Amino acid sequence: DTAVSQTPKYLVTQMGNDKSIKCEQNLGHDTMYWYKQDSKKFLKIMFSYNNKELIINETVPNRFSPKSPDKAHLNLHINSLELGDSAVYFCASSQDPLQPSTDTQYFGPGTRLTVL
Amino acid sequence: GESVGLHLPTLSVQEGDNSIINCAYSNSASDYFIWYKQESGKGPQFIIDIRSNMDKRQGQRVTVLLNKTVKHLSLQIAATQPGDSAVYFCAESSGNTPLVFGKGTRLSVIA
């Protein structure tokens, strides 16, 4: 059983295209996140959704739009892809980021995006 | 294949030795700390966490030490095994702020 799953695992596309990455968690968690990991392995949070409401947007270009149809899913849509968007994108979830014992984040396997 | 983090600190240890991975954090208000392990081609995996009201916590073969005075966190792995080879990240948070990840350390275990 995969707790946090992402599709696709690899995504290769041309500059200017629009693409989506899907994420699903079966942990019953209330909060989901998207992270970007660059080539130097630096992990940076992009978005957080708690019960379908956006609670963080860390200076991410508005070409990136998270969409959460329900609390088990948080998809990432990217418009007009640029070369600099190439990275590995990780989805994560936690039960409650405001409660000390339940805010551990569980990560998906990642989606490697390559923009040509 | 996966790209190499050219600027990633690397720690090489012999199989069976103990490993110590260090992390300095910057926010004195941080009260929750986590160590994650990321194997090649996979997402970060939770290893162990510690709250600021503790200075030591032990798990299975791992120990996390927290020194709030100098804002330093360390992860000790006993009897390091080849399967421990990975990139290790520390992460910190304060109250309702998001997790902030450190830059990562690559652990290479020499068989």
C-alpha cells in the first residue's frame, strides 16, 4: 500500500507547454504539500493545502497552481513551462501541521520534470 | 540516472562504524526538528524527530541530539550499513511555520 503516490514519475516536455502532476494520499491526513527539489538536492516548499484551502504560497510564480478536489488529492498544474522548472517535485502530507504530535510529513516518490 | 548534487557535503564511513551527521539551524524559535533520509530516486523518508524540550532521543540504531544553545542538531547512526547510504536532511519548524529543510548530507558507506 502506497501512502503518498504521485503520477507521473517522469515527465519530459517542451518549453511553453502546460502540464499537471497528480498526488494522492491514503493516510487520512488533513494537509498536503508540494515541494521542489533542485539539482543540488535543496528542498523548498511551494504550497500547502489544509482541508482544501491554501495555507502557504512561498513566492511561487503564478504559473504554478495547486488544485485540491478533496483532502486526499493535491494536484499541481504548471502553465507555460520554463527551463528553470526542471526539478524533482515532491508531494507530502501530514495529519495536522499545527499539532506537535501529528505534523510529521510523509513524502511521495517524486516526479522528475525535465523541460527541453 | 539521478543528477549529482555537486555541492552536497559528503560523509564516507566504513561499514560497521558509527556515523554522525551534523546540522546547524538558524531560527532560535524553532521547536520541532526532524531527520529525513532520501535514497536515490525516492522521496524523503522520516527517520526520527525531536522537540525542543528534549536534548536527546533514541530510535532503532539512530540517536538525535539537540543543542539549543548553539543551534545544532546531529544524527548518529550506530553500526552503519550499506543500506544507510543516502542523503540525510534535517528540517526545523516553529509553531505553525512550514518545515524548513537543511541542505542535506550525502552518506556513503564503504563495504
